[in-house]
Amino acid sequence: MPVADIPGSKSITARALFLAAAADGVTTLVRPLRSDDTEGFAEGLARLGYRVGRTPDSWQIDGRPEGPAVPEADVYCRDGATTARFLPTLAAAGHGTFRFDASAQMRRRPLLPLTRALRDLGVDLRHEEHEGHHPLTVHASGVEGGEVVLDAGQSSQYLTALLLLGPLTRTGLRIRVTDLVSVPYVEITMAMMRAFGARVRREGGVFTVEPGGYGATTYDVEPDASTSSYFFAAAALTGGEVTVPGLGKSALQGDLRFVEVLERMGARVTVGPDATTVRGTGALHGLTVNMRDISDTMPTLAAVAPFADGPVRIEDVANTRVKECDRLEACARNLRALGADVATGEDWIEIRPAERLTGTEIATYGDHRIVMAFAVAGLRVPGISFDDPGCVRKTFPGFHEAFEELTRGLELE
């Protein structure tokens, strides 16, 4: 039975880096993800004056509850959304002048709900070119705290950034959320904050964070559930079996719920205490599914949908249009290029069964998740290639080798 050794979670690693930098003492992160995104985050911390030590299996971060160690810095956030959203928020809690910029891809992605909330909290923050987008400069003098209203309907990362900031404020934060996507990611944030000693609670649409800072700890980073979705989908598509150790019933990541979607489609799923196994049955059934809370796995489902015996309709995924690319449109265009029958709306995509698909070059739009999702389709469609296969370095530099090695053991039905 193939066992997939999945790298650490990108979402957890990014949050852990913020928490470790803000904590009092030295934190050790065990099995953090090493990818372009997380290396960019660590590099950003170093630019802000935090010490980040690396060994092959762990990172050590010297926390600074008082904020960055330097009075001014220029930070390049690469393509990383967590880097681009979390680091300016971390810097705001310190004192100094900090400028942040990012890649052209990240410059296009919106920031305004977060930066508007920071301004409402008294942060002196200026967008240098286009309002609501990088580059931006933070003139930091600490954050008093108080109450703020936030629209997190485009990204839960806006709320996560403010929650992470909460214990660093002088009086705490009360955040009233008017709209929210990807709720499981917010639950990850709160669980991790508590692991670092913070006090945070939710009552409906109101999140309350008490002041008091964070304490250093040793933190184990669990495997990435979003990345695991490609390996689980491969098993469901081929009739094979895949086990991912380290992701079980106590996993923090909501994207593990993708296996529930595969189960509804006919796969056999076992979620144990510390591992999850998916076994294909030789058939995939059509379904209608709301993926608002697990939208990072939408491309995975879209890529295997043409092989189902009925239409697959994915709903409530408007936020996928403002990711690394417009993922909903990217999936639709690539599926049509393969020969699939696809319909889309503002927040939905429907893929109908395809009798025959023909291999083509997949337009990746520089998006790692488009590459990894359509690699799964390539198990059933010969001739699939990618215009930018290397963009997987964002979250899984060794993806192609790992996927080929694991799927070699899967028997095609």
C-alpha cells in the first residue's frame, strides 16, 4: 500500500513562524514546510531582525515580543499571500518604518479589507501605488487595540492576521466579522494561538483576543492537507490505495474534509487516530458540493470530475477567483482544452462526464495548485504537460518526483 510522505502544512508553518517571532523565548518548529513561500516568510523575518536558525528537520526562531529588531527594513514577500498579509501586521506591533513589496502576481491580490482594519486600529499604513495592494509602508508605533469591523469574505487570512496581532496589542482586540470564507483556517489559527499561550474566543461573528503576548514552545507541523488531496484523489481515480501518516482525527486542517467528498463519490475512506487512507473502488459518482470552507481543494475535484459517472457541480467558491490566479476560470479553460464539457458562474463550476479526453499543455498561470491538480488528471489522460511545471516550488518543490514515485504503485482500473 503506497504511503505518501507529505511535506508540512504551508498554512500551519506560516502561522507558526508569526507566533514564534512574536513569542517570548526560542521556539522550535518540527518538520516545517520548506518551500518558496515559507522560505520567503523566514527571509522576511530575518529582514525585520528576527533570528531564524535552520536544521534539516527543524527551525528555531528567537522571539521578540517587542517587535522587529531593526528600526527600518525593506521586505520582499515573493508570491506568498501569508507573508504579504501577516508580516506587515506583525511589523505594526513594533516601532519603525517597514516597507513591503511582492511579486507581480501577489501585487494583483487584494489587501484592502486588512489594511483598512489596521488603519481603523490607528496603524499608519500607506499603499504606495494602488490602494489596497502592495507595495505598502508601515510606520509602526505599536497597536493600542480596541474594536474593529472586518469583511473576510474574500480571504480568511485577513481575519487570521488580526487575530495573530491581538495578543500583541496593549488592550486586546474585538473583531466583528461581516462575512467569512474558509472557516476551518480560522479554527487552525485560534488553536495554534492557544498552543502559544494566547486567549482567544469566538461568539458568532465576534472574535475576542486578550492582550498578554505569546510564550515560546516546541511545535510539530502536521502534513499539508491541501497537498494530500492530490494523492488521495489519485487513489480514488485509479482504484488504488494511498495512506497519509500524520493526518488523522486530531488534524487541525479543514482541508482534510476533502476525503469526505471523495467518499461521497464512491471511494472508501478511513480516518484513523494518526493517518488517513483512501481507496478507490473503480467508480466515481457525480455530486453537488459546497466547497466554501475547503476551496483550496476545488481544483483537485475539478481535475477528476470528468471521470465521474454524472455531473460534478462545485458551489460557493467565488473566493477561488482571487487566489494565485482565477482558479475557477483556470480550471474551466484547461478542462475545455482537454475536451471536457464545462459550465461556470460567478461562484460555481459544473463539469459533465467526458467520454474521451485528449492530452494538451496545461496553462498553469503560475499557480502551484493548477499543476498539482491536473497531474492527477494525467493519470488517466496521456500527453498532459505544463507550461510552468516548476511553479510547484511555492509549496512542494519535490512534487513531481514524489507524485511519480507514489503513483507508480497505483493500479489503473
